[in-house]
Amino acid sequence: LGDKAGLFVWRACRGIDMDEVKAGSMRPKQYMSFKSFQPPISSHDELLRWITGLSRELVDRLHSDSGSRMPRSLVVHHRGALDE
């Protein structure tokens, strides 16, 4: 590894970090909103209300990130079926 990299690894293994902490430099790398339903959603109207709420939550988070980044993907997952 060499002296410099070896010292870095040695310190990292012991939780030692000599770098200065920069306030406000942490930004989320992903936005996630998750809901699990027990009992399951039983109607399309109920599903639409929850999807609308989750969408609003995601849009609020994106706006609070000052618009400097745009998502590239959206994943929606469901299990089961809605019978109506």
C-alpha cells in the first residue's frame, strides 16, 4: 500500500479521521418513501390516495434539495392484487 495509504487504512480501522468536518456538506444520495399495509389496501380509491400522498412527499423532498439534481429512476413495487 505504501506509507501514506497504509497509515490511512490503519487509522480508518481504528475510527481515526483527521479530515475537517464541513458543515452542510451532506446531501442525500437517494430519496425513498416506503409504505407497507396491514391489512392490505382494498380499493383502487384507497390506493390512489396513498400514491398521491407518497408522490407529494417525494416532490417536497426534491424541492427542498434546491433543484440542483434530478432523479434518473423511480421504482414502484407491489405484492398481491387489487380485486374490484
